Amino acid sequence: MQLNMPTQNIQGAAGAATTKQSDSRESKNLQSLRKSCRDFEAVYIQEMYKAMRKTVPDSGLFEKDMASELYKEMLDMEMAKTTAAGKGVGIGEAMYQQMKDKIAPQK
């Protein structure tokens, strides 16, 4: 009895393991890219909040000191992170869509 087994089946199993590893690596790279794009969008939004805050005139009702300025900056940073964590303003998603094709072909 002679068994003829196609060699592509044997090679296919080894190739599938390598494909899973490269898919996992690619997935991690895409997740890292998405996080970087959201972080960039958060920084951009924070700068926008800072510029908007400068346009509001001081009323003199509250004291202007270092602690209140630090608190306002921290508040702006957290609001920017929260805004970018959802759909954001679209800058992060646009950056991700443009750059994801540059990561995917690297196999």
C-alpha cells in the first residue's frame, strides 16, 4: 500500500503557525497605532482647550494663582483624553486610516 500525500498539506500546517504569529504581531502593531493616534488627538484637543481658555476674560471673582492654573491644565488634559477616547473629533481616526495600510503589508 502506497500513500501519496501532497506536500502542500504538510507545508500548509507549518505556514499556518507562522501566519498566526504574523497576524498576532500585525494586530499588536495596529492596536499600538490606534492608541498612538488617539494619544495624538488628545494632545491636539488639549491644545485647543488651552487656546479656548485664553479667550475667556478674567472676571476677577476667583484668585488667579499657580494652583488654580495647574488644576485648569489637569482638567483640560482629562477632558481631552475623555473626548479622544470615544469617537473624538475624527483626527485620530483619519490618521489611523491613513497609516494602517503601511503596517499591514509588512509580513
